[in-house]
Amino acid sequence: MFKHSLYSLLVVLCCSFVVIYSHRTNAEEVKTASSTLAIREDTELLKAIGEHFIVGFRGLEVSSSSKIVRDINTYSLGGVILFDYDSPTKRYGRNIASKQQTKTLISDLKRLTDYPIWVAIDAEGGSVDRFKSFKNDAPTIMPAQDIASRSDYSERAHAQYNKLANFLSDLGFNLNFAPVIDVNVNQKNPIIGFYKRSYSSDPKKVETMAKIFIEEHREANILTSLKHFPGHGSSKTDSHKGFVDITDTYKRGIELLPWMNLIKDNYADSVMVGHIFNRRVDKNYPASLSSAHIKTELQKRLGYKGLIISDDMQMGAITKYYGLDEAVVRSIGSGTNIVILSNNISFYDEEVPSKAVEAVVKAVEKGTLTRESILASAAKIRKAKQKIITE
């Protein structure tokens, strides 16, 4: 009798637990679904997410029905980056073909979008030249190293960069991903030293030249970006193609000096973080995906409080080791404000903007990223835009 009663009691308790657990599980599922729905209907949040991306696209002209225009207005994308050369097809004529065509393209992009956008370019001078097809309609800008090595380097730099900045402004650009402030530690570096993109092996000369570059761009109302933090000058490989490890080559006492001084003297409009691995700082991730590099080194130790931009997230250093979702979310979570997706390395995917935005939305839903951090980051981006963008 006692055993039977005990058995009956256990059955009742088990059934009660199942009912309670089921109700709790259902309640949690409803709560999760409601939370997910709330996030996807949170217009303020969705617009803030879109601000985090500058994307590349194909086309020499745009209309209201163009995919890039629709994407900008649908996802509130931060802006675009323009190129003359389409790397996946190995053909010129991607976005930039002539002076008037480029002015019209940029003007139409600004006119057809619902809010101010970045119109960005890599215009360093030398081999990094997006205006080869312009011939006499564009200024010829010497390689950084060649300008810095002249006896009249200061005068020549002012003249060269004044021409460049005013030319970019006339076309309609408002963000230039330059100057390179990598110190030329390794002159055989395949992507910096080889192309004379570094001003010098002397960090003080690098700092001086960068200040001139920035001053001339500020006069033309164009934002600049110091690159590539924490320094690409000692590397032996190219981050466009694959993994770059500077652990054993990085000269901290030399390579950080331009960063320290330019930040201290308020010359850092923005900082571009490179896909550079240094296990002494972060044993697992390259700088562009690393809070140790961005939050600890750049923001805490160097005192930088401004805009942080990733190098192109579609470079081989990232795509060969990380998926798009992981790279985008980890970069933003580590402190990046703007993620570049050029769509111009080894492949072209016109759905990249929607995929990137969706990755961040899902990260907020999971709690990997917070609404508060996204809104704060977007506010920083918009504040930077207000300084230089005119309708």
C-alpha cells in the first residue's frame, strides 16, 4: 500500500513538473520570439546598424532603381567606396572612368539617398591611384617615399596634397583612406615598402608628412584615415592575399611613435585598423578583430577616442580564416565603428550589404552585441559626418 501511494505521488509530481516546465519553456519561447520581433521592428537600431558599413558596388552611373541606391536607403548604409579597377573581372571602368562621369555618379548618389553618406576612396598617390584613366584631367601625385626623400619635401608635400585634396573635393569625395603612416621598417615589404607607400623608416618624418597630408585635406573638407594600425611596415606578407604575422618583426618603440604623436596632436580624423596578427598582443585574432588591439592598445593606452575603421573585411587575411558573419560581428564587438566591404578583392557579391546587416541583427538578438553599444557607435559615426558632409 505504502509503495503504491509513493508511486502515485511520484507520478503526480513528475506530471506537475512536466506541466510547469512546459509552461515555462513556452513562456520563454514566447518571450524570445517577442524580443526578436522587437529588435527587427526597432527602426532606430536598424538604422544604426547600417551606419557601420561602407560598401563597394559596380556601376559608372546610378538611378533610383540601382541596387546600391536601394540598399543604401533600405539598410541605411553608411556610405560607399569607389574604384576604377574591378579586381574580380580584372577590368577597368568599375566606378571611375572620367572626371565628369565620376562627378555625376557621386552627385547622383548623394541626391538619390535619403541621408548624408560617405563617399570614400583610397587616394594615397603613387601606385595607389584610382584616376589613371583621367590622364591630364587628374593631378599626378608622387609616391609617399619619393616626396619625403626630397630636400624640399615640406613644400612639395603641401603642393602635391593641396592638388589632391581639392581635386577629390571637386569630384565630391568626403573621405580618403590615407595617409599611410606605417614606418618603413622592412623596405622589401611586398605591399608597403615595395610600392613606396611608406614615407620613411624615420617615424618623425612619417609623422611630419602625415600632418601635411591631413592639413591639406582638412582645408578641402575631407576626412582622412591613418592606416594601418598598429603598423604594417615590418610585415613580410600582404594582407590582401593572406595571413600577416608581425610578432617577430614589429618594432613597437619605432612603429607606434607616429600613432602616439598624431593622436596626441589631434591629427587622427579616423584610424584604420589592419588585418595584422601579433601574438604578443592577442594570441588568437588579428588587430581588426581584436579588442586587445582596439580597446586596450588604441583606445586605452594611446588615448584615442575617435572613429575606428576596419581595413577591407574581404581581404584574404580575413576571408581565408573567418566567415563574413563572424568577422563583421567580432570587429564591431571589438570596437570598430565602420566596416569596409569593398566587394573588390577576389569575388563580387551584390548581397553583401544585406548579409552584413543581418549578421549584426542576429548578434543583437543573441546578445553577442548590445543595442546600447550599436547606438553609441552610430552616434560617433554621425558626429564625424556632421563635421565634413554637406548636402
